[in-house]
Amino acid sequence: MYLGQRVGGRNRGDPRTSGGQKRTPALLSDHPRRGPRACYAGFWLRRGPPLLNTAQRQPYEGLAAIYDHVMRHVDYAEWAAHVWALFARFGHQPRQTIDLACGTGSTLFELHRGGKQVSGADASAAMLEVARQRLVQAGVEIPLFHRDLRQLAGLGPFDTALCLYDSFNYLLTPEDLDLALSEISSILLAGNFFIFDICTEKNSLRHFCDMRDEERGPGFIYRRHSFYDREERLQFNRFHIRFDNQETELEECHMQRIYPVDEVIARIEASPFELRGSFDGFTFARGSEASERIHFVLQRPG
């Protein structure tokens, strides 16, 4: 799920398209202990059960095929440039970089175009398959790995790691945060850097508390409902996707934990990493609960 931020003078998280439709792009992986059922249950309590003639899917099983259309408004080049500016701020020059939530590969393409040596990993096999197809069509060779953030054995070593697009919000417990940070540290060389971002409660309350939209694309139509459970600090995003050549409508529910900023910082401080900085959105100002998105810059000691 993409929970918005301002980049290049434009609010990329504004839920309106140029045609006046509401929009919010989507997230990156399901949680093994709290899968779609837990997510749907949150909607059922408020909106009733899913519609008939639907087939429930794991996150990104159906969405992967239309993800790049849904996300076409995102300026990946600017996002990649901002991340590289953060590295430069701390005197780090990436050589071997892995994007740990690469999705369909858009950020990988931008880094590759910039002459960077990159690899990609993602928890969604469907998203990785789209990335592979894009790479083949472009004649580009980038290693791709099917990995969960909490299970990175066999990767690396790298000197730089990224995990963007609020993918860390998919880690639903503090223990998951701890495990992911430990695993990421294990694939990095000593002294090197990791950047990830999260979305905050301000963003959910402002943009996604009860947001609905619908859009037709080439060969499909989708509906989306975003709902924030403030008591549980869980962001839900449910998609209904119907392809023109199919009678059954696919349904996916994505769920994220919206952590207090202080809790994220506490988990970092308890991890193998050192926190070098936290930055508001796509700026160099300090991140806080007043931010909608925060980028964290971490360094492995050594």
C-alpha cells in the first residue's frame, strides 16, 4: 500500500487522480500469522461480508497484474534520487544494493538506469513474476529473490539495503520488526547502510480512514476500500478486481500496523543497527508524529 507523501512539489499521497477519482496505491506482503481472514474480519464488523461470486486471494496474487497501472502516478525516479541523497548525507556510496521489497521492479529500474549494481527481493511471488517479465522485455539482468523480510538467509553480503513504500508497516508485531532488522543486518557488511520508511497514524487518519474509489483500466476494473482501525492501529485496504475475460471477481485484503514513531525508534535501538537519522517524508527535516511518512537511515556498526 502506498500511504502518501509530497515529492517534487506534488502530494503523491493525495487520494485524487487528475480525473477526480480517489486513489491509494497498495502494499507488499501478507503476515503468516494474521492472514486475509483476520483482515476481512475487520471489514465484516463494519461493512458486512464480501460480495458473492468473489474469489479470495492472498495480497498481490491478483493485484500484481494491475499494480503498475494503479501506481502509475508515482515518481520512482525522484524517490530513488532522494534515497541516494540520504546516503550521500552520511558519506555512503552504495556499490552492491538490494531492494528488499522490490515489487514489480520500478525502483530497481531507476537505480539500474543510474548505473547502480542492484538486486531485488520480495515476499510476493506474483509481484516478482511481473518484475521478471519486465526485465526480460527490457533486456536487463537483475538478480531477483523470493524472500520474506524475516527470512533472508543465503542473501548477500551487500553494502546497501533498501525497504521502501511502507513495506515495514506489513510487519505486524514488534517481534517481527526485531527479526527483520536482525536478518537485514546479517546480509550487510559492517559499517554499511540500510534505509526503510514507514507511514504514520497522521497519514492514515488524513487520507485512509474510510476511503473508497473505483477505476477502469485496460482489461479490468477495480474497487478499493481503505479503513483505519484506530484502536488496533491497523490499516486495512481491500481490493475487488474483475478482469474482462473472467466472471469471478478477485478479492484481496491488505493489512498494515501503524506503529508509534517512538516504538519504531526503540526497536531500532535494540537492534544490531545504529540509527543515524529519521527524516520527514522526502525532506531532510526530522521525522515525527507530525510527519506522514518517515525515512529511517540505519548503519551497521563496524
